[in-house]
Amino acid sequence: MNTTVLGTEEAEASFDLGFLNEVLAKTGTSTAALIPILQAVQEKCRYLPEEAIIHVAAALGLSVATVYGVATFYAQFSLEPKGKYVIKICDGTACHVRGSIPVYEALRKRVNLEDGRSTTENRMYTVETVACLGACVLAPVITINDQVYGHMTADAINIIIDTLGQEGTEHD
């Protein structure tokens, strides 16, 4: 498998094609099923493995480029593995003015996230910035796996990360 085609850096040992075939049996193989199929894969794997994209394209009679285009168009999909905890920090105007940058920097430092990476090596944490989380009154605000935390500070980040735990185990 050529993992550089879709921008992944490492090949997964194997993708569960049995799972994907079950999804295809439930959704059908019309092109209208493409997004629900990708959503099911994203939910199970926390990203879209290249092998899944290729298999879905073949099953639906679409080109790999078409499936890849859908997978990269929608922000809900990722071609890179995500961490167990996906932390989104708002960098919109209200959050920026109220100190989201120091919170972001403290968060990256606390989870030992290397420059240029959004996910820790052990796949425990993924840190992403977003334009707006829609909770300006709570600025600066973050979400962790879609749970909202408002009025964030660098100290609060440390407490939250301590609460999540530092097991250091790889994502299942």
C-alpha cells in the first residue's frame, strides 16, 4: 500500500474490511451512501485509512480521487489518526482577545506536542485550532471530544489534562 498518496505517514497494520463490508451491507452501495459510509469509518477508526478509501471507491464504483475529494472537503473527516482526546481551541476574535494563544501554547506544552504535529506520538491527544466554537461568552473556550470548557487559562488546562490522565497508552 502506498501511504503517501493520501498524506499518511505510516501504514496501519491492517484495516478491518469485515467492518466496512458490514457498513456497506447496511447502507447500500449507491453514491448517496458515500458520506454515511465515511462517517462510520471515521467513527470506528477516528480517521479514514487509505485502504478504506480505496475499498469504498471500488464498492461504490467511484474513483479514489472522488472519495478522497469528499474526505478532504468536509472538516469532520481526517486522513490522519486522531488522539483519544481531540481538543479544539477557539482562535476566533473573542477567544483571541481573552487569551486563547497562551492557553494554546500551554496546552501544547502540557501534552508534549512537537512543533508541526497536531497529534501526540502515543495518540493520546490531538490539538486543533478552530475559527469559532460558538461560545463567545465563555471565551477563551475549548472542547474536548465535543465537551465544552469555558473561561480557560493555562492553569485550567493543566488541571483538565491531569483529570484526563497521563496513561500514555495508544489509542485503541
